[in-house]
Amino acid sequence: MTPRTATLIGLTAILMWSLLSVMTVATGKIPAFQLAAMTFAIGGLVGLLTWIGRNGATKSLRQPLVVWVVGVGGLFGYHALYFLALRFAPPAEAGLLNYLWPLLIVLFSSFLPGERLAAHHIIGAVLGLVGTVLLFAGNTSGFAPGAVPGLIAAFIAAFVWATYSVLSRRLKAVPTDAVAGFCLATAALAALMHGLLETTVWPETRVQWLSVIALGIGPVGAAFYAWDIGMKRGDIRVLGAASYATPLLSTGFLIAAGFAKASASIALAAILIAGGGLIAAKDMVLRKR
């Protein structure tokens, strides 16, 4: 596989993730951990299907404990928080707040060996912060008290995913097949939490069932395998910069589906967050090969 092909595969993950918000909202009132268990089980099965005919694929699960902690901790922690955010907070605001993760990945990566925090990293971070503040100030009706936990969950989710992504870059030797194991382990943990904390609520309509299946196949399934291939074999600079288009696409899909209303404040916040991320990622975009 050429780097160009791997990069294109990685870009499909970004497109699938931009559909995560609208698909999650379309699943109805399924409790967060139940939804995570259902979709990650489907996502894990997607990976297992690719093992058919490959006898050595099962060896990918033989990884050190730290690999499992990073893989399962990142997937389970991030998505549990994100699903909770979409249950309690307005989807557009929660989505944009959560999509600070591309900016955070750039900032966190700058502290890795051989990297440094430059002026454009700080400028990008400030623009992202301004965009985040605008999400609150732009809601003239004010957030309902019940939405605050969801907004906090979305913010923490951004940090969890950024940390997971940066640590994953340090584990390049781990094969993509291992992602199937991470998904299934995440599904098991989510099912356990669901049994302890939630009441089971099954989808009520065909659209809701199809949304659950589509969520498991795409944003909570194939996207992780595609991202893993892109990060390990493709152009990380291109993928990092392209990630900042995700909040714009995500909000656009929410508005198109009728789950959110277009407004000047949301548009400006999206531009600031995405613009801040692009400025912070200047090195990844302009650095010579």
C-alpha cells in the first residue's frame, strides 16, 4: 500500500466521524452506555470479518497491557463521554465543543520528543478558545441547567481523544487488526456499565435501528480501522490538518437533518475553531518532505 492510498483511506475516517453526531441523535433515546455497547460490538465484528482467511490475524490481540489500556481506555472513555454529551446538551454546541480535539492533538504533539510549542501553536489555541466561548455567548436563550453536564462531558471527551491519538502515534508497531479487539472490549465494558446504571431502551422505529447499525459500521467501526491505517502508513500532516474540517461538516449534517438550526454564532464559532486548528497545524501542512 502506498502512502497516498493510506492517506486517502485515513481521510474517509474524517468523513465518517463528521456523521457521528447526526447518526447518534437519530438513534433516539437509547441510553449512552447501551448505545456504545451495541455500536462497538458491530464495529468489532466489522474487524473480525476481515480476519476471514488470514490465519495470523488473531496474533494481533497479543499486545502488552499498556497497548490495551491506551486502546480500550481511549475508545471507551471518549465515546461514553461523547454519547452522554449528545444526550444532555444541544447537539451542535456539544459537537463543536468536542471537536476541539484536532487542536488539542497538535498542542499535545508539540510536547513529544523533537517537537516544540511555537507562536502559531499558541495563536491557534487562543482562536479555538475564543470559538468555544462564543458557543456559550451565542446562545441567547441560555443553556438549560440539564445541558451543563453534557457540555462538560463534550469538553473532557476532546481531551481524552487527543491523548489517545497522541499516545497511539507512539505505538506504531501495533497492527490495525488489534483495533477489533479494542472495539469488542469497549463493547463489553459499555454493556457492564449499562447493566449497572441504565434501563434498557430498544430502538422504536426502523430509522432508529438503521441508525444504530450504520453508526456501528461507519463512525464507530470502519472509521477506526481507516484512521489507524492512515496514521501509521499515510501522511500524518495531511490527515492532521484535514481533521479540522470535521466540526464544519458535522454541524452542516446536523443542520441539514433538522437536528440543529443555523446561526451566525455557530458558523463563526466553527470558523474560529477550525481556523485555529489549521494555524496550529501549520508545521504539518507546510513542512517539507
